[in-house]
Amino acid sequence: MVEATRAAREIPPEDKGGVAEQTRAAEESNAAEVVVAVEQAPAAEQASVAERARAAEQAHAADMARAVEQVRVAEVARAAEQARAAERTRGVEEARLAEEGRLAEEARAAEEVRIAEQARVAEEDRAVDEALALVGGRVSAQPQPLAGATTRSLQQSSDGRAGQDADPSPGPVPDPTPGSGRRSAHGPGCGAAARNSGHSSGQTPARVPRGDAAVWSEARARAAQAGRGGSPRTQRVALDLALGHVLAEPVTALTDLPSFDTSAMDGWVVAGPGPWTVRAGEDGTPGLGILAGHSAPAPLPDGDAIRIATGARIPANATAVIRHEHAHTDEGKRLLYAQHQVVPGQDIRPRGQECRSGEQLLPAGTLVTPAVLGLSAAAGYDELVTVLRPRVDVLVLGDELLTAGLPYDGLIRDALGPMIGPWLRALGAEVSAPRRLGDDAEALRHALTTSDADLVITTGGTAAGPVDHVHPVLAKTGAELLVDGVAVRPGHPMLLARLPSGGPYLVGLPGNPLAAVSGLLTLAEPLLRGLAGRPPEETRRVVVRDEVHGHPHDTRLVPVVHRVAAGEGAGRAAGGGDAGHVVPLHYNGPAMLRGIAAADGLAVVPPGGARSGDELRILELPWGSATPWTGGCFT
């Protein structure tokens, strides 16, 4: 439009009218174009803005879609993690519930055992009370603890009471320590007070009250202490009769060993440096030389040699003995040459090499073995001072026992009569032939009061049945109970007593065979060891291979057999090296002998049992010399 205006100025005047018209037309046209352009510009701009808005909206929608997808993925992951956590929680809860169930089951089982035991004890007490009531006896309830207690006689004063708290009414005695231990089912513990014996008033003696069963180790220690309580009787025994006895005095050498210088080898005795001139022997020939058992030979001059036998006396001035294989002779020149260097004193046993006269060779308490006999003879002894073997009477109780044939009509074979005597002999005792008394209380009383043995062993009758007479007879005789009931399985009804007026000891064994073996090893063996003057048994511990179930409260004695795996040493016991391991045997019930017949020993299993790999104490069997923890047996 500016250009049109400029052009209009340059047009001549005469043409300006038409030009003006054209200019105006042009300006109007331009204005119209401008208006159109102006009108069209916002529409394009708006279209561009709308396009950008649409793009932004699409981008926003895409962002929202991505965000939603991310949220969905996160939600799925969280749900999966929650599912896994819930699964873990369920597993832990199930394991906890299972453990609680197991513990509850064990607790129920233990409670059932305890309740059954209490019921059994109460039933036995009731049976005893009823039996005693028939003869006018009454039961006291005044148990005293084993540890630190003073043993009391079963015979009490005639005032009818053993203590101020005696209960005059019959009935079962409650457990004095509920939850802490089990009462003995077969009599009072050591030191339990007794009721009135009734001797002064003409009444029948009452049975001793039941108390806590003695802990196994305490019962065994008390039996050993009883055996060592007195001075053992001694005797002189010829060497050929001394095997298996125990030395009452030390063995001291009566002479030097050897008592003179002797030759250790067959060969040549020489004096001075070689070669040596060969001399003739005692018979004038060069072949025999000095023989054993002859008097002292003549001194050997320097440079000479003479034949000598093993054990022959060495001549004075001799330098050494040359073995036959280490020398050769020149027969023509009668010269002896040594093939090796000769060391002064070689192959000569000097006087007193083993011991000097008066030196102690063996202490008192040593078991006389074949080697002890040989040493004693070499040291100059013809006889030894030994401890008298304890004398033992065996009384077999029970009317149901057969001595021959097969069981029939409720009768059974007597397994203990044939077993107890040899077992006691293997422990070093002199044992009389078993006496079978049946279930006769008066026969039992007479046998106990007339015995001159050091120990009486009874089999059966230690419980509380109607024909179990051991406790009532002990009460009637005024015996002193040292141990009455032991917390051990099998064999808890076992007992140890001392008859009055210096009478014999009594070990009451249960009637079940393996329970009787338990009583032998718990009470009889340590008692006899003390009576025989033998030292206490060494404690042997060996690893057990398998798990061994235990009693909740009592010690268990389980037959075991020894095994040595490849690469294990068999000759060393725990405390001194590897002794292999032991394996528990089956058939270990109280009435069974099949397990102990195949056993090398009995493992002492503590309450609660033992795991594979635990070390357990092993009780030796008297014939178990081949087992790695024993030192042999020559009884």
C-alpha cells in the first residue's frame, strides 16, 4: 500500500483522478486481503495450538498408562511377597505346633509313667499294709535321706514308735519329694527310720517304711565302703594255691635279681682284648665250657675265652660275652675271633639288675596272677600272705522254681541258682552250694541267723508281694539296712543289709535274672572287692555308637558289645586313648539273659538316655579279660 501511495504521487495530475480511483481500489483490495489474512491467521494458530494440545494429551495419556502399569506390576510383586511371607509364617507356625505337640506328648507320657509308678507304689504299699495288718504290724512313714544319714537298725525300742511323727494308721505313704524323684517301690532308702519291732511286747516286727531309692552311684559307693569297713582276715598260702587270691602284704625281694652276674646268651665269655685263646671247659674238654647251675667258675685270665651257657655264672675278670653267631674260631691255633666290636659288659646280666634285696616288688591288694607267682618264686618266696577269700552263702527263694526239665503248669526254671555261684567265684569269693528255700519265711530266718559266711546272697523276695519275705525277716532279726532300693533299671528292688551282732552282710537280689545281675554289679561286686582287700575298680569310659533310651529318673544298665572299626585302636580305653566303641544289645529286659550272655560289659546310662558318640561308663564282667578296658581275670 505504501508503494501504491508513492506511485500515486508520481502520476501526473491529469491522470491523478483515474489513478486515485485505482489507488483506492487497490487499497480496498489490500485491506480486504489484510482482513482475510488477519481472519485466517488466528484459525491457523488455533489449529497449531489444538495440535499441540492433542499431542500433549496423548503424551499425558501414555504417561498415565505407564504409571498405571507400574502400579499394577508393583501390586503384583507385593502380593507375591505377601504370599511368600504368609507361606513362611505358616511353615514356622506348623513347626512350632508340631514341636509343642511333641513336647506335650512327651510330657503326657512322662506324666503317665509317673502316675502309673505312683499307683504301683501305692498298690504295693497297700498290699504290704494288708499283709502286716494280718500279723498286727503297722507301717511307719518317716523316711530319711540317704546322703549323710546314719543307718538305723530295723529293730526299734519296745515303746511301739520309731519317732514322734510315726503314723499309726496303715495306708500308702505319699511321695515326700513330688516332681523331684521317684519313691522306691521296694523299701526305704538308706537311713530310713524303722517302726517298732515288737520284740519286747510280743508283737510281730513291723516292716521298715519306704523312702527314696538311693541314687545308683551312691548305693554302689556305700557297698564299697561297707566292704572296707573292717580289717580283712589273712592266711599264708603256698604258691601253687595262691592264684586268684589277693596279697595282704607287699612282696619284697628276698634276694638280688639276678643274685649273681649271669650270661644273657649262649656263646663265649672273654677277658681283655682279642683274639682270645680258647680254654677247656670244666670237664677238661673245650666243648662244654661253663654251664648254668654250677658253682662259681675260676677267674678268667686276660686274653682267654671259654664257652658259656645262658644263665651260667660269669667268671671273675670277664670282659664280655660274645654270641656264637658273632664269633669264629681257628681250631688249629685255638684262637677265637670276634666278627663285631666287643663292648665291655655286653650280654652280661649284672647282679641286682632287676631288683635289690628288700626292694618292694608288688603292693598289698595286688591280685595274684600267673606272672605274680613267677615273680614271687624268682624273688625267693615259697608262700604268700593273702586275704582270705570272702565266704558267700546263696539262698534261692521262690516256690515256682524248677531245677531240671522244661517249664510247666506255671513253674519255671531257676536261672539264678546256676549263675550266681560261678559269678561270685569269678569275683574272688568262696561260694557254698545254693540252698533252695522256696517261699518259707521261717526257713529264711533260720538260714540268715545261723550262717557263718561273710555275705549272704538271696534271690527274689525283695519286693512287696504276699510271699516276699526278705524285708519282714530282716525286720524280725533286727538287721541294719544300708541300702534299700536303688534308682536303677533293671533291679531297683535290690537291697544291702547287715545282720546284727557282727553277722554277715546280706545282698538281696531281685528275682528277675538281668535285674539280679544289676544287683550283683551294683552292690555285691564292690562289697566283695572291699572284703577281699582289693582296690576300688578303675572307671572305664567308652564311646557308645547308637542312641540308648534312658529312664526319665533312674540310671539304666544296658548290656553292650565292644566293636573296633577299621583304623581304630583296640587296646586303649577312654582317658588313655581310643578304645573303639560299644554297641547296645537287644534283649535287655529285666527277665532276659540273652543280651548279657553275649555282652562284653554293661553300660551305665544316665537318666534321660545317651546319644550316639557319648562316652559311657562300662562295668566290667568278671570273665571279660578280652575286652580292651579290662586287665584280665585270674580268679
